[in-house]
Amino acid sequence: MSIRLLSENMINQIAAGEVVERPASVVKELVENSIDAGARRIDIAMEDGGRVLIAVTDDGCGMDADDLALAIERHATSKLPDDDLQHIGTLGFRGEALPSIGSVARLTVTSRTAVGDSAWSITVDGGDKGAVHPAAHPRGTRVEVRDLFYATPARLKFMKAPQTERNHAADVVRRLAMAHPEIAFSFSDGARSLIKLAPAQGDFLSAQLDRLDAIMGNEFGDNALAIDAERESIRLSGHIGLPTLNRGNAALQFLFVNGRPVRDKLLQGAVRAAYRDFLAHDRHPLLALFLDMPPELVDVNTHPAKTEVRFRDPGLVRGLIVSALKHALAEAGHRASTTVSNMALGALRPRSESGPSGTVLPLRPGGGAFGGRTAPPSSLAEAAAEYLAPLDQAHVSGTFGGAAMAPSAPAPAIDEAPALEEYPLGVARAQLHETYIVAQTANGIVIVDQHAAHERLVYEAMKKAMTEGGVKRQVLLIPEVVELGEAGAEAVTDRAGELEALGLVVEPFGTGAVMVRETPALLGETDVVGLVRDLADDLAEYDSALGLETKLADVCSTIACHGSIRAGRRLNGQEMNALLRQMEATPHSGQCNHGRPTYVELKLGDIERLFGRR
Amino acid sequence: MKITIDRGLLLKALTHVQSVVERRNTIPILSNVRFDAPNGQLSLNATDMDIDIVETVEADVASAGSTTVPAHTMFDIVRKLPEGAQIELDASGDDGHLTLTSGRSRFSLTCLPPEDFPVMASGELPHSFSVAAEDLRSMVDRTRFAISTEETRYYLNGIYLHESERDGVAVLRAVATDGHRLASVELPLPEGASGMPGVIVPRKTVLELRKLIDEIDGDVSVALSDTKIRFTFDGAVVTSKLIDGTFPDYDRVIPTGNDKSMEVGCKVFAEAVDRVSAISSEKSRAVKLNISKGNLVLSANSPENDSATEEVPVEYDAGDMEIGFNSRYLLDITQQIHGDSARFSMADAASPTLVQDTGDTSALYVLMPMRV
């Protein structure tokens, strides 16, 4: 067979194979065009999962007749004015989207510029270009794609159910909308409107939070910490969720580079590193991060769909993300997410909302079937007295400064009022079931899980001791040689200094192997080969010694677990208050080592709602 | 099979054999002990497929035969029967049960067919010699603490028993190490051991053997090939597989040029280490040794900044030095030294330290320092 040049249409169809993978990619290309055109409002309509129609309408700068005719040609774009791939400021730049779409579907573009006296329209039908003709349209551009993939039946067969395709497209729109809070978005599938976002107001961070709130749910907005950090002309902004707000997968983690949604392993690794201490390994936080950097520091031209990027200095970016996240989490101190108290409220609220009788009946003395379960008042009082006993004793002995707090002594409680407001976690009132501490704050109550809270305090103290005193190292009698392959061995030996600080001393041993001379004494007799192999994998994948840090942290947390007070231990008033004060003073004390909350706060308003007073 | 046996004899044999039987098994018959009653004897056989133990006791055999019954249940029953009781075992019925009768107690246990019981083929054991039980005990005692439990380095999960020589005298040497410390103990080479291959005896075998020879006087005869080892003593035969691996060239890590030598009273030293280490709350209880002429200062710190020091008089002439150790490792070693004083030979704070009983050169210990 002799070699021949492919026809233009063939080339476009092949390009379409990369760019137009499914209806969602059409939506992505068109919406990016609209954003690049400076639109303030973008409306997307879809029918039958995009198989019948995808229409994107914007109020951007529009095109005149000449531009329109060129726009549908391959490698024609207005976005690379200087032929400079180093400084890409727009989302698109390849000049492939419209011709690719036109080669596999029936494409109609209608557009009018601000200065033009009429709109123009052009149609491409499976690669056949029509003529530019006048049309009626307000300022902006409308792109209609009908019968997607009719020209490539093979691809048509790979289309999933309409709902699936629609959800993918909606996902794409949400991601783009997050990065552009100033633009109004709407998305409908013909029958109903799936996304309706008004342009967000206010400064960048608050506008962004409004938009994230609208997309990721109110829960996120209530529990988000703002991030704003800058290092060497790279700016990181965005919002991250508190660790106690977490999910089973990483679907709600978003990274945007110069307004472009990207998926990057670097983000996963950095997020894991930053949240390592607060979440169990199978839980993932919610967050949206926006990186703004000069275009020359990042290469977006690595993939036709542009979902991956390359950073010139990935270490710097990673370092920026990890330190900014850690800093924000440390500042959050003992804050636990409001979801926790909302969950608690949800659990407390009477089940049947149907009628008042349903909730009142069981409370009536001797009321029907519930009568038998109602404890006689005397035993209740006894039980209460037992729980309060330690406090009373403390009060009597006078050592519990103004303690006051015992309910039987209302007068001193008034003196104590300013102290109540001083402490975010309030003053301990009682211990219930020898497990939970109930404290009164200025405007609510706090319930603390004593074991989880103390475990965290012990763990934080151990970590502090470890960073201050250094990790002790056991020298090996027989140094262990670990085969890693050349790349792995190099990665490990490059980080030898950092690893030594973590207690692991390695040195190069020929090509492709390292020799381990000393290991962290904390780990005792350990599987050195496995440890170093995992470490090399971590370094390759996330560019950090996560494995070793995690292992050390694991040992610390086991020791912390055994070294902390357990549930079932009776605490007196002073002990409880001391625990609360320590929690306030210790960073990250709002969650235990596994991301569960250590305390729940109920505001007075919440409690009033429980009783139907609000 | 129908026999009558004294409870004391049966209990002793069962105590020995049941301990190799694993609590949980995927192959049901491995939970069982096999009884064989030829003439005038009962032999009990248990195995975990790596170690096989056979013990033979006197019994009054009414009819010969063999069967297998759950080992732990059997042991439990016999243990709870009164002292001095006579036990009758009867498996002659064809309902697959063994009936145990003693006094007014009666138990019926489900049997599994004895022909299904795995037999460990020992093959030929070309090398054999005998060792005094007392010597074997002391050899095991002084090395077993250093056996590694880390399974990825399986070749360290046992004691390396081999022929060697020192100062021109042939010796039988046992070595164990976990990569942090090493213990080496030797005996004059017994007759017949010359030419034996170096073998690694697994940890479980070592511990079982140690229990079995606890009260034995006289000799233990040892027979081995390069895959199996057999110990025979006092009516019991223990056969074990060996670890198929190469023990590292330990000779190279035993320092020979350590010129800083410290002699210290063993008991005084161990007690001081134990006291000082009480302060360090961490897992890796580190102690620091500051040695100067004639004086040793032991010290330890906790992350909370508590500290402890204790001075111990020593014989030391070299330059001042500071070295850190895991206190548990130090105590493990000093426990094995029964003489009055121990000699520490050191080079520097990062090199192996040699520890020996000043009055007994048959054992030596190597300990790696800790960086504190």
C-alpha cells in the first residue's frame, strides 16, 4: 500500500478523537471559548445527553463574518497573537475545537460583535463547510451542535446513557464555574435546569466562597478555611474544609491552575501530606485550590484535553500547597466542623414530625406503652447526683477556683460569668457515663469525648518532642542492602538528608541499590526492605517521604492511645477543666487521630430549636 | 486400641507434645495427637508440619492399635483429672470414638483415622553427635534473646548452629542476631560433629526444645542433615525442618580491633541501667554512657525533660567517650552474663561494641549503639 496524505476532514476526525471524547468534552471546549471571549453569562442547553443538541450561548465579544469563516478552519485561533506557547493566558489555544466538532456533528455558529450591525452564521455538517450568511442574534455567540458523532458511528456506540453523559457535562460546567465566580452559568437538559448560578459579588475570596458554597453545598461553606498564600510569584488561594468534614473519596477535591481545572497527582499527594495527621487514610477532605502563576512557569500544552499540566518546579508548588494547608489547619486550632453538631442535632430531634401528639405522648407520665420505660424520678435524681458528685466535692473542698459551677450554688456562678466567656470551650459542668465531659460556654454547651481529646493531646505532645529532640536512630549490625532500580535509588539518596532527620540513614550502594545503616529506634525491629521500597514509591509518586512519616506517626498514635485516659475514668472538676484548657491551647485538638471529632458544640439557639422554641 | 495408663505419665507426655500443636488449623488432623500402642508402650505424636515430636511412655496395653484425638482437649481433660488416677483409653469400638474412663469420669472424643496423620519424612541424617543437656540449655539460653522476629529476614529467625574454630580448637558454635545485636556461644566440638553442615534451627523449635530439656540430665543426641535436625533424649524424639537460607557472614561484624575496654561489675551495671532507664518514657528507652577514666556515668532523658544519672565505678583507661544504647538490649545481654564482671570493648559511638563475661570466653555479644 502506498503512503498518501490524509484528507482535511479525515485529519479533523482524528483530532476529534482526542478532543471530542464525549458530549462533556464538547461542552468543555465551547464553555472555555465563551470564557476566553470575556462572557459574563453563559447558558448551556443539552438534549438527550447531548446526542440531539448541545447549545452554548454567551454574551462575549463575538466574531464578525471574516472571523467566523476562519474559526471553523483547523489551527485557526485568535488566542495566540504572538505565536508564543510560553505565555498562554487563555484556556484554549490549539485552534482545534470547532473544526473537530464540525467534523463529527452538525455545527452551527451564530455570532455578533459589539460593533457589528448584524449577526452572522455558519454551518459545518460532518466536515462540509457552508457559507457565512446573515442571521439574527444579540451580541455574543451561540454555538449549536446537533447529532453529535453521527459522522463517526463507532464513537456513537460508546455513548453512555443520556443521564450519565449529562452528569459528566454538568460536572465540567461546575468545575469551570468554580474558577469563574464572576460569570453567571446556567445548564439545562431541556426538561429542567440543573445548574443556575448568579454572578458572585464581593472580593475575590468571598465571591469564590459563595460560588463554592453553591456548588459543593452549604456544609462546605460553613466549614471552609480560606487559603491565601504566595511564594515566588506563585499565588495559592481557595478554600479547604475542616478535617471533620470528610468523604470516602476524593471527588470533591479541585485544583485550578490559572483558572483551568486540572487533575494532578501532585494535588493528591500534597493534600494527603497536609491532612495526614487528621484523617484516617481512607477519608478525604473537601477542598478547592486555585493556583495563579505566570504562564511561563507552567506548561499546559501536554494533553489535547488539557486536564494535565506540567509545572516547571513541582517541588515548589507542592511545598506551597502543603505549607499553606498545614498553616490554615493549625490556625483552625480546635475547631470541629458544624456538620458534627448538625449531625448531633439531627440525631436528637424527635423522629416523627407528623404531628405534635407523636412527640409529646411518650413524655406524658404513664403515657401508654412508654410508661414502663420511664424511670422513677427518685432514681433519676440519684443518678444525676452521682454524675455531679465529683464537682460537688471539688466545690466543697474549695480548691476548684470559684467552682462555683455546681448547679446548687447559683450565686458564685454569677461571679464566674466573665470566665465563661473567656474560654471557647467553656467550663466543665459534669461528666456523664465517665466518658463525656459536658461544659457550659457563653452561648451554648460543649460535649467532649474525653478519650479522643486526651489521645490527641498526648499525640501532639509526642510529635512536638520528636521534632524538637530529633528521632533516635538504632545503628544496624548488618546493614541492609535494598535493590530499588536506578531511578528509585537516586530518588532515595537525593533525600538522604531529609530521611536522616526522620531517623533513616541510607547511602548509595552501587547502581540501583541503597544501603541502610540506621533505622528509627521507635520502629524497633522492622521490615527495612519493605519500608525503603514503599518510601521510594512515595518519592516517585508524591515526591515526599509520606510512608516513613506515616509509620512513625502510627507508632506515636498507638502509644498515645495507650498513654491517654480512657473512657470510664472518673475525672474531677479540675481535671476536666484542665483538659478543656489544654485542648484550647493545642493545635488540631478538634479531631482525634482518625478525623473523628473530639467535641460537639451545641449553641443555645440549636438547643432552643430542639425544644421548638424557635 | 485399649490401654490403661497412669495419669502422671500421660500428662507429662501430653504437656510436651501438645505445645507444638497450633491452636487454629486449616487441616483438622493437625489439631490432633496420634496415639500408637504397640506392646507395653504408648507413643504420642504431634506435629505442625515443621516440627514433629514423638514421646513414648510405659502403658498397660490390652489390645494394640492407633488413633488420633484432639490434642488440646485431651490435654485439658487429663490435666483436670485427679493426681494418681488411672486412665483407660479405649478406641476399639468402630464408631470412630475414643472413650476415656477414669474413676467416675467418662469422656468420648471423636477420632480421625491415624493413617491420615502426616508423617514427617526425616530422610537420612548423616551427622550425629551428643551434647550434655546442661550445655545445650546454656547455649540456647544465651542466644535465643537475639533471634529475629521480623519475618521478611527469615534466615535470621533461628539459631545458626555450625562448626567453627577458635585459637586452633574446633568448636560447635551457636549464633543468633536480629540485626541490632548478636549473640555467639560455643562449646568444644563434640565427637562426630566434625564435617557437619551449618544449619539454622527455627525459633519455634528452639523454644520447644528448651522447654522439653528443662529437667533432663544426661545427654541429648543430635542428628542432622542439611534440611532436618533431630534431638533424641529421655523417651522423646523431636524432628524439625531447618530454615532454608544462608546465615549472613557474622564474623565480619564481630569487631576485633576495639581498643577501648571497660570492665564493670555486671550486677551493679545492670541494676543501674534498669534504674536510669525508668525515666525515659519512650518505646526506645535509650541510655547514654559517658565513660572516663575509672568512672561511668549512665544517663537518660525523657521528652518531658526529666532526667536521670547514675555513676558506676569501672576499670577504664582509654580516652573519654560517649555512646548510647537501647537499655533493653543492654539488659538482655547482661542477664546472660553469670560471672561477676563484664568487659565492654568499644571503638566509637557509631561502631559495634563487643560485650563478654570477663571470666568466660565461650560467649560473646555484639551490640550496635543507638544515636541519641
